[in-house]
Amino acid sequence: MSRVRVADGSPHAGMAELEDALDLGSSVIDVGVQVLFPAPFKIHVFGLEPYIWIFNFTKGVENVDIVFENKYYSNDDMLSEYINKVILKKIKIQGFVIATVALIMVVFSVIRNNTVYTAIYGVVLFITVTVLLLTPSMTLKQLKESDKKIHRGKKLQTRVQFGDKIYLSEGTFSLSIEYDQIIKQYDLEHSYVLMFGKKNGILLEPNSFVRGNFDDFKEFIKLRTNSQ
């Protein structure tokens, strides 16, 4: 077992940490990428919380019976969809609520000719909308820049295998997790996501199974994980 601990300023990037301080009062500039894991897992195992995670690191799974295998190169469609529909979903809902309330208060303040409150709620509305619009694209940009730096500009293939455990590898690194660590699944347009933490997931490309097929895989993973 290898213990991987979150370390500020660590030279290794595997997960991206976007502080829950991406609460909608935060400046977009505060949205940062923090390293949590060794190199390959920043994009495909994407985390937001400063936990101590324990994984089995292995060089290969040649001696393991593999039932399903997925190989792919990540693209902007996969990552953008993951960021918007999984990672930032709750924040976007909260932002929409705040923006709606702020807009209503701006209208009421204008009707009452209260310039002070109009200005205050106007600023709140502006900041909220700005964060909602810029955070997804900035997050994607930071992830890609960090990944490029880590892999020295190389585009590495991601391989996810399913046998006695779930094995993920990218380049010379790999990790394994147990099926019971999967707590939720997302069937998106461009990817299938296995969440093994509230804010940590593994991406699969539905059309890139080299062993087994996607339809059979969905039945298999639901039975093995008991998650939805």
C-alpha cells in the first residue's frame, strides 16, 4: 500500500483541488489547481477535497482476469461535461439561486429608488454571474495546462480495467480501487463517470471498450457496486 497525502506545493499533480471556496462569493482568480496525486490522475481521477487517500499502486495487472477494458485519450468534450455536470453541478445550482435573488432585489431597489441597495445587489449579481460563466472554462484550462506540464507535452492514453478490482493506468503509473468504493455513477453524453468519493471520479469513454462492450459493462458495474 502506498499512502498519498495532500501536500501544498507538491511537485506531483494527480488530482485537481478546486476549493469549495468556489462558493459564489469567491473571486474567479482564487480558483486554483492543487496537487494531490502522482502525475497521471489529475484529469481522470479528479478530486476537490483535501483528504488523505490510500491506494494500491501497481506496475500492471497482467496476472489478473480482466472482464472489461476501456482505453481512450481524453478530450475537451469529456472534461468540460464532467466539470459542468458533475464537479460544478451543485455550485452552479447555488449560483443560479443567488443570481435570481440578487436580480429580484435589484429590481425592487430600482423601483424604490434606493441607489445604495441597487449598487450592492448589482455587484452581487455581477460577481455571481461572472463566476458561473468563467469557472468552468478556467477550470478546464488549468487542468490542461497542468497536465501538459506534468507529461512534458505528451498526450497519454488512459486505460481502465475491471477484474477483481478497478485498475486505472496512465503512462508509467497505475492505481487500483475496490468496487465498494464506487458511490455514484453518471451516464453522460461523452463519458461514463464512476465516483469513488463525493468529488472524485474516474472517466470512461463509452465507445472505447477494447474488452467487453458498454451495455454489458453498465449492468456489470451496477451489480458490482450497488450504486446508481
